[in-house]
Amino acid sequence: MRRGFMHSHGFKRLVIFLGLTLCCVLGLAASKHKNLGGKRPNNPPRHAVKSIQSEDGDIIDCIDIYKQPSFEHPALKDHIIQLEPSYVPNKEENPTSEQPSRTVTSQQKWWKSGSCPKGTIPVRRSHHGEDLLSEQDYAARKSPSLNIHEKNRAKALVLTVGYNYAGVKGDMRVYQPFVEFDDEYSTTKLCLVSGPWYNFESVEAGWAVNPRTYGDRETRLYAYWTADASNKTGCFDVICPGFVQVSHEIALGAALSPISVIKGLPWLMTLFLFKDPDTNNIWVQYEGKINIGYWPADLFGTLTYGAEAAEWGGEVYSTKLGRPPHTGTHMGNGQFPDWGTGNSGYFKRLRVLDIALNLKLPEWMTTYEDEYFCYRGDYISDYIEDPEFYYGGPGRNWRCP
């Protein structure tokens, strides 16, 4: 009788022990999951052959060039990668005698920590979790602006129209503007545009401070495309399929350094968007020598045959535009155009590529600004041999409430 009692008592103790152990294990697992914010570990992509930890916290994955995300786009299912342009139209038709120094060029921070081997492309690892694909898709595309009565973009641009443009080029000063809210951004860009305002096609490249897309307020190199005014198509960098990268040196979305400061050295970046005359792919060239990659012609309709306009300037996105309280997000460096000292955002060596592949000064230019007291632009052509464009603004101020 006593032996049966002891056996029963020992069995109960064993059950209690196992139950407590299971609770402890489950508790630790739940705690670990909570610490990850509900996300999976940030593991490298399956096609990465190397990963580089940048000093600014970025992780750059070196991915096999033939296994990059772009080829997941339905239009690129049978796409044959173009490793280099068939022709690079860098020689100017009538070069000016005055050329700015190119000794102050912004570079990418991750270069200090390593490099990707040839045959791979550097891809900045997204800060969005793998199980947050809807959030990642939201961050990859600009919000559409089809309703002109609900303003969410402010621009200060210089543009040229009236011809068929095959390319746009310029030197831009690199800044780190203040961005007030996480769902806002400030960009400096050059772009090619074709089509009506409600359904245009465009490609653009430049630098941006964009917390929603990149997760911080660093100044980053970016490229963007859309085939329908960002209504259903469009993507920053290589976050989603579209842009085909070929360079193993440049990472779209990576932070730039050094950054210009008022009364400091004018750190610059030169970008060139141009249409390949043989394939109609639209290439992005960095600093006159590195062909980063291209948007395949299959992504577009009319833009494949040339752009109706070429633009240079700044853009601010915010839902707090056009009415008080206005956003305090800066454009450029937050200063209104300042040609006298150069202490504002600016573009120099503005060039277009015509359909005959002549790289030249635009024949006709006009400025566009939709919030003059908040952000504005100033095109200077009467006093200098090579015209320049100055732009920027602080957003909210005493005349922009």
C-alpha cells in the first residue's frame, strides 16, 4: 500500500516538473519573439555570396548578378541582362570653358568596410522584416498624387520641354535636410518624364532623406521609376523588381559621405540618365564613369521612345502641405536660393541628351514652384557662361504658416 502511494506521488512530481519546464521554454521563446518585434531574424538573402557591415549600421549583401530581385518582375521573365551600354554619349556637343572642380565628390559610406566581387551587385538589406511585405511594398513606392485637390508634394524645379529627350545630366550639391515627420521625405533629383500629369511615366535619380523607405534620416543615393504616376507601379532602388543593376561598386539606397554644410566645401554628385540607342533601356550613370544599371524598356510605353520633359530640382512629400500647420521639412539645405554665396541647394552643368545623341545645354528652360513662400527656385543664365539652378526652402516659416 505504501509502495503504491510512493509510486503515485513520484509520478505526480514528474508531471509537475515537466509542466514547469515546458512553461519555462515557451516563456523564453515568447520573450525572444517579443524582443524581435515579431519579425524573423534579419538573415542574408539566399543568393548573397558575401555580406558587409557598414560603419553606419547598413548591411550590404553582395548578390549574384543573375539572381537579383529585378528578374521577378513579370515583364522581365525572359529578360537578357545587358552588362554595359551599347554607347555612352558623354562627349558634349559644345562644351563650355568653365568647368567646376571635381575634387569634392560625395562617396558611399560602406566603401570603407569592404567591396563586392565582380559578378555580384551590392544590395542594401531592407530594415523591414521579411514578414512585413505589405509594409515594405508601401515604403518602396511613392504615394500617388492623382487628386490635385489633396496636395502632398511641393516642388521647386527647372525644366525643359518642346523636344524629344533621350537623357538628362547634372552636378548636384549633396545635403542632409531636416525632415520633420517619419512619413515625409525630401529629395534632390533629375528626371525624365513623359505623359499627362495623371498617368505619366518617369525615371529619376538623386539623393534623398526618406525615413519611411530607409528607416533613418541619412542622405542616400536613390533611383525611382513609375509607369503610371505611382498609382500601381513604381519602386525605389531594387526594393522591388524593376531596376536591373550591373555595377558591383554602387549600392542604391546606401548613405553618402561627406555631406555639404553651409559655408563648407560643396560636396557634389554627378548623375546621368540616358536611353541606350540600341536597346531603349534607360541607364543610370554615376560620376561620369560608373554605369550602375538600367530600367528595361519593357517597363514603359512612351518613355521608351524618348521623354517629353527633363527636370532638375527638389521635391518634398508631406500630407501637411498647402494649409497650416505646414510641415517644417526642408528642401535642399533649408535655405532659399542663394546664387551670391552658393549656400543653398543647386545644380550645375545642366545638360540634356537629344534624340540624335548630342549632349548639350538645354535650348529653353523655365522654373516651376508650387509653394513660393515655402520652397522656391532661381535659374541663373544671364550672368554666367554655364547656367545654374539654385533652389530650396525651410518649409514652415512666418510667410508659410
